[in-house]
Amino acid sequence: MTLLRDHDLAHAFDHASRSYDRLTAL
């Protein structure tokens, strides 16, 4: 398991939340 830096984790979370917003907007 790779430990993510806070920056990487925040970036991944931001990408996931944007994708989720797109899916729920349909």
C-alpha cells in the first residue's frame, strides 16, 4: 500500500467529487 501525500489525496478527492457531481447531474 502506498501512502499518499496530502496534496495527492486532495487532488484525487477533488477529481472524484467532480466525477460524482457529473454523474448525479444526469
